[in-house]
Amino acid sequence: MKLSGKVVLVSGGARGLGAAHGRVLCGHGASVVLGDLRDDEGALVAKGIGDEARYVHLDVTEERSWAAAIEFAISTFGRLDGLVNNAGICPSVPLLETALEDYRRVLDVNLVGPFLGIKTAAPAIASTGGGSIVNIGSIEGHRGVENLSGYVSSKFGLQGLTRTAAIELAAQKIRVNTINPGAIDTPMVWEAGGALLQDEAKAEVLDWLNKMAPWGRIATADEVAEASAYFLSDAAQFVTGADLTIDGGLTAGAKFS
């Protein structure tokens, strides 16, 4: 899974799963550009990783912002070989209480964002001879979840976007795949989980999540990022349109003990 010489842009890179991608991908030899709206946090993450990581301001809902981020990656590292569409939001609100503008906001970030990322990055990736795009989905892209209508809708949609892009971009030697994590120890999960479970302490929420998975725990962000490293590497050069679940067996079936 060596990524030496490859340049990867990661959206939502200022914290959580995005920051883990920066650490893991650079650890495999890549140069990484972390894009986010949290400028101070993102700059600190990139600085902590080292010279092969840079931060750029990126609003995934704006096509011009994507274009600027890709131009920054190319001007900084000379090329673009991969994209990780990681940015996402997960507000927890009952469907009948969800305002239209809030529902649209989730779709804008979680689905329109990856669409714009693919559309804008593909020509740059094609110009290097091809590469890889990884969309960070969710197990909630395969099932309904109470109070997460916007998030679930966006992740179901991302599955279709991935497969369509994989077909259309194959001629340009660009592979497009989806990773579907279960619960991960990241700020977004704790924010959504805290809202769903109200005032329960983080330790109690963690215990509840751990008991749900046959493996006995939730994933670390680095474990999910390692899967992205595989998809971005030449080891996965014949893998496209795929859908990889990383959930400790949570969606494999029922657990009664």
C-alpha cells in the first residue's frame, strides 16, 4: 500500500477522520492537502504531520473553492493523484421537525460536496495518468436510522454517485470507491450520539456502542483511514465501484449475547 509520490486532497481534514487520513496517508509516503473550513485547527493538524502535509481553506459546497484547493495542491506538490471526500455533517433531528433548509444543508455538504469534488478533481487526476477517489460513506447508507433523515439520505445517494462515477471515469483510469464505517471515535460521532442519547456521559455512550458490535468496540479513525490508503494505492488498481464496510461486524447480523 505504498503511496510514495502520490498527492491526495482530503476534505474535512481539520479533525477526526480527516485528520487521521492526513497522518495515515503521509505515513504511507503520500503528500496530503487537508481542506476544511476550520482554518486554525486544520493548519495545526498539517503542521503537526510535517512537511508533506499542507492545509487549504475548502468549502465543499462551492465549486470555486474546490477549484482553488486543487490548484493549491498542484502548485504545492506538482500533481494530484487522489481525492478523499470525507467532509460531512450529521445533525440529529426527528424528520417531522427538520426544516427544509437544514435538510438541504446536509445534502449540500454530504452529497453535493463529493459531486463537486469528483467533478473538479477528475481532470487533474486524469492528467497524471489516472488515480483514485474515495468517498467516505456510512453503514447508514444501507439502512434507515431514527432522527437522521438528512444524513441517511445523503449516504444512500453517495452509493449511487460512487458507482456512476466509477463507470464514467474508468476510461480515464480513475477508480472510485466507497468506504462505509460504522461508529468511529471522532467528534462528529460524539456530537450526533450525544444529541441522540441526550445527557448520557461519553463513557456510557461508548459502552452502548461497543456492546452493539460483535467485535466489541467501535473503530478508530486510523483504522478507517488505512482502508482509504488501500483504495488510493496501486494495490487496488483493479478495484472500482466497490463498497467496503468497516463496522466490526455490526451490520453482519443480530447479536444476542
